[in-house]
Amino acid sequence: MNIKVIAFDADDTLWVNEPYFQETEEKFCELLAPYLSRHTLSQELFKTEIDNLKLYGYGIKGYILSMIEAALKISNGTISTEVIEKIIQYGKELLERPIELLDGVEETLESLTSNYKLVVATKGDLLDQRRKLHNSGLGKYFHHIEVMSDKQEIDYKDLVKRLEIDSAEFLMIGNSLKSDVLPVLGIGGHAIHIPFHTTWAHEKIDHKVEHERMKSMENIAQVLSLFR
């Protein structure tokens, strides 16, 4: 590999994210328990989230709005202002969660930053992701942060163009096969998949991925073995 730029996904690659959303979803379902079963509530919330992606994009603020909308639909518009206030509170608590770095992240970035241009390539809300990066203390290792509206091949092509490199000189590291691996392979780049123990349903795919320009690793510290 003739790699010049190494890009890292943020949520559940550099720091913990999805478990916090799952905890918030559990609170939401407990709050709406008088209306539907836990499973049905979860399905309704997920459907609302997916329907709203084209309007709100990815991130906590869109998630808050989706919880409120789902609560209104589930209750046929009878939900109380107290419940809505509670949902907003859950969302603010999610925004204020402290950053929990995954094992080996800082040591890996510190080892790579002197020889490669490092970038964060993530989906989500710009303000929220910049806040997370600042609070993580990892900002000093990155050339810049790229908050993408989506992670399709066209989005990665645009990123590579802005970085002024060829796709073959780009390596993406992340926990999602759907967002961090497949589109990068599709444009001729390299990818490392590091699974996280929980994955948002929207990011799951139902088939295995094997490719000569892709590697799978158990944790981020193993990345360094490729560059020694």
C-alpha cells in the first residue's frame, strides 16, 4: 500500500457512541410503555428515524426530533407536554455524555501522525462531532475533520479530491462495513474494518465482505502492524 492519508470514522471507532443511543432508546420505550410493546415502540422509532434521514441527516438533534415525532404518532397526538419535555431531556443528556475513548486509540494516532496525514471522516451533526473531537483531546492528531452528510462513493470521491490524492493512496478505518468499507473499496481505496460490539440496525448488511484491499481487525491497535 502506498498510503498517504488515513481516515478514521469517529463514533464507535474512536469513541463509544451506539450504546448511549441504545440506553436512550430504552428510556424512550419505558416512557411510552403504556401505548405499545417494547419491540413495537422500537420499530416505530427506527422507522421514523429512517424516514427523517433525508431531512435531518445523522446525529443526535435529528434523533431527538424523531423521538418526539414517534411519540406523537404512537399516542395519536395525545402525548402530554411533560412526556415531550422528558424526551428533550433525554436528548440533552445524550449530547452531554462524556467522551469514552476506545482502547488503543490515542496510542495508535500518536504513532501514525508523524508519517501520515490523518483525518476524521464521519457522519453526523457538524457542531456535535466537532464538540466530541474537541472533548476527546484527539484533535491535535488530525489534519482536519470531515463531517459528511452521507458515506456513499460520491462522498468519498469528493473527499479524496479535496485531499489531492489518488483513491489508491487513501485508507479508511471504521466499524461499519456499509459506510466505512464498501464505498471506499468501490472507488479504489483501502479499508480496515474494526467491528464494534453493537451496531445500529441501519448500518448492518446481510453478507460477508472479502476483498484484497480490505482487512479486518479486532481492535485499532492492530492497525500499527501494517506500518512497521
